[in-house]
Amino acid sequence: MRRTVALIATGGALAALLSQAATARQGHGLRLSLIDTAILASGRLTESSGIVPSAYRPGVFWTHNDSGDRPILYATDTTGADLGSVRVAGAVNRDWEDLSAGPCFVAPGRCLYAGDIGDNARRRHRIVIYRLSEPPPPMDARIVDRPVPLLDSIVLRYPDHAHDAEGLAVTGDGRLLVAVKDLIGPAVLYTASASLPNQTLTRACTLALEVQPLRGRVVTGIALSPDGRILAVRTYVSLHFFRADSACTPITGPAGLPIPVVEPQGEAVTFDGPDRLVLTSERGDADYAPMTRLRVEGLP
């Protein structure tokens, strides 16, 4: 949601973005290389804050705005095209900050999990994860806010005090992972069961990530690899990789790998295959919102 440091790309900077992105960054045994960059075409999609691939159509993704929008999921593809939207009936978008997908656990099939977990003021006593059976994505910009039913919601409380959070993931064995965006570290990962409707989060681990708000290094999104073995964590400026074990064993160093594109306000990350990442950004103070695909070489 709110940006700590503004990294603004305006005017001719889009060409510079593409040029800069073509240079892969190396470090900690991993290498990032650009696949392509697109601009999100939907005029309504101004604050893309979470993203997951559709299980129905390869190359199609679900994304959403954060606070200020209704509970809308937007469909797009690797070109950034506007493919329409659905409205999650019965949900509320107080501050949706991330989106994940996985088994429903309480029903058959695959579900989407929308994380209403943002809290800039750190005053929320409860956060909410909305769960819905994944619908087929619309494929036409003229399909606007088609209603889809909410399966249920999961109400969570922190064990200590309120936190701002922007990262959500769901493991294959039924755990919710919530990564906080505290401006004074550490970057803590909390967990809860995906099968219980009302519960207290427990502290899973501390992510070995050097929190530096003035440099934009605060957690804005997380994602699990398709095999569930790797946790990717993004900040406004960097990508970090961890083993998805009980210790959150780091694969990259505390500074992570610099994201090799300039984003107005980078928020979301997802895996689209074992070695591909998709990033999206809010528009921030720019007039466009980019989607970037990266290849990650050297993951264990």
C-alpha cells in the first residue's frame, strides 16, 4: 500500500526501464534475467498488490487492487491485457494486500485466498483471509464484476500486537503464511491453519532479510514455488529466497538480489513455473503499472 520511498519512473523513463531490465543481476549463486515487461491495460487496475496464475488458462493471472476498491479480482495475461473482472460476493476490501492459491482444505478443488491484511496504522485487532473456489477467468474486458461466491473467511489475530502485513502464501499441507511489513525489523513470518475459521497466528520464523525502509527494503509480497520448497519474498527493490522449512533457511544474503527493473511501487510476486517469477507494481506517481516476468537461474 503506502510507499516508504518513492521510486518514480515518468516520461521517457519507460524506455530506460526496458533497457535497464535487460541486464541480469548476479549474486549469491542465483541469477535473474528478464523475460519481458508489459503494462497493465485496465484503467481500473491502479494498485496491483497481489497476483497468482490461473489454474484454468496458462498465461492468465488474477490480481487485485488494495484499499479503496471493492472486492474485485481482475484477469490479465502476460501482455497485460484487460480480460475482465469478477466480484467476490460477501467479501470486503478493507486493505487487500496479497493473493495466493492452493487447495481449499474445507471443500474440494483449488481456492484463491485474498489477504485483507494491510494495516498502515497498526491498529487492527483482526485480519481476514477470504477464501473462494477459483472461478474460470473471464476473457473479455466487457465482462465486468461478474459475481462469484465466497466460500468462507478466516479471521486471524497476532499473538503480540497489530502489524502491517503485505505478504500471504498457502502451503500444500494446509498452512497460511503471513509476512509482516514492520518498518523496524525484523521481518517476521507468522503461520496459522487454513482449516480453522478463527484463530491466533503463531510465529514461524524470522526472515534473514535486512529491513531498510529508507531504501525501500520492506516486505511487500511473498510466494511459494509450485513444489512448495522455495519461498520468494519481495520488497520494493529486492528479491529474497528462502527454503520453506521450519527455519526459513536463507538462500540469498540479507540484501537479496536487486530487482532489475524500475517499478513505480512494486508490490506483488508469484511463481509461474519452477524458475519463473511474475512481478506487478502499483502505478504510484507514474501513469502506468508494469508487469514483469523474470527467470531465476540457480534455485536449489
